[in-house]
Amino acid sequence: MLGGRRLTATLLGFFEAFIWLLVIREIFKHLDNWLCYVAYPAGFASGIFVGMIIEERIAYGKVIVRIITRKEVNLLIEYLNTQRFRFTKVDAEGPDGKENLVFTVLERERLDDLLNQLKELIPTAFYTIEKVKAAAESGVLPEERGGLRVFTWLRGVIRN
């Protein structure tokens, strides 16, 4: 939730529950008024909608973009290099023969630039985009935040 921001998510959860209690109190005060039954769900749905718009505008975090195409990707690779995007190119085989796969992880705020350039260079390319929870920078894994040291150690043991 919220890109791993535990304190922010907890505080927002507290205020969400508090607002819910206030609204339910008002509904019980006015059980005969059907507008109370409609107002809360309408407000809740509006809040979700506005929150999604805000989250899109903030463009926080990283995404992985997987590009699959049968076309040559040299111009795309040049673009990725000029923009200093880290990438991996893989020669692969699909149901229709040879394919090129290009993987890149980038800041979400730069995604639109990449997609615009991709549509210009290889308009027929298939691509997928996925949020990234964590990514290593310069070959060093980011430190895990919070939690008891025993659980952090245990997670490392289970992964290995």
C-alpha cells in the first residue's frame, strides 16, 4: 500500500475508519431518510475515483516495461541509452518465430516519454507495464525498512 509507506497508510486507514464511524452515526440518527443511505456510498465511490486520479498524477514509484516485437530494436536501444534507462535485451522465440524482448525498469513519471517514443519507433510492439515494489540500485539491494530483525533475517533465510 502506498509504495511501502507504512505510517502514511496506517494514518489514512485510521481517518477512513473515523469518517466511517461519523457517517454511520448520522445514518442511524436519520434511519427514515433514504438520502443518507445513498450519500455515503456515493461519497465513498467519489473518493476512490478522485484518489485514482491523484495517484495517476503523482506517478510515484518504479515500473517494469516488457517490450516484445519481431522488428529490429536498435533504435529503441539507442533511445534507452540516451535517456540513461537500464535495460536488458533478450533474443527469444515465439509462435511466429524470432522475437526481441526488451526489459527496462524506470521511474513511473518517465513512462509516458518511453511509451511515446516506443509508439514512434516500433508502433506494432507489444508491451506490458507492471508496478515494481523494490529495485536494486547500482547492484546494491535496498535496505528493508521496519520490522523486527528476527523477521528480516527469517525472510532472508526463506528466500535462499
